Amino acid sequence: MAPDVPERNDRKRGHRTDWMALLCGLLFVGVGVRYLTDPTPDPAIIGPILIGGLGLAGIAGILAKVIRKR
């Protein structure tokens, strides 16, 4: 028996973007690059930026999911 192969139209569509994962990854890379450059950032400044960035990524992920369900 041949395995079930999706129709051609299903394969072209691709996948949906996971905005929360994308933004968290970009934030991680940005903070990493910032720590590699001189002068080293103050943790009292980078901490709130990190928490705020993760919060914004979470909000973007929630909004994307709500918009997709419509």
C-alpha cells in the first residue's frame, strides 16, 4: 500500500510562523551579541530589557494565535 501523500496544494502552503519563538530567539541573539562587545552591559539595565522583551514576545504570540483563529 502506498502511504498517504498530501495533495500538492497542502505541500505548497508551508507552515505558520511561531512569532513568540522567533522574537525570543532574536532577543537571545541580541543580548548575546551585546555581551560580546565592549563595554559589558550593566545587569541592572539588561535585566528589565530582557523581561520586557520576553513579555512583548508573549503578547505577540498571543495576538498571532487569536488572529489566526478568526
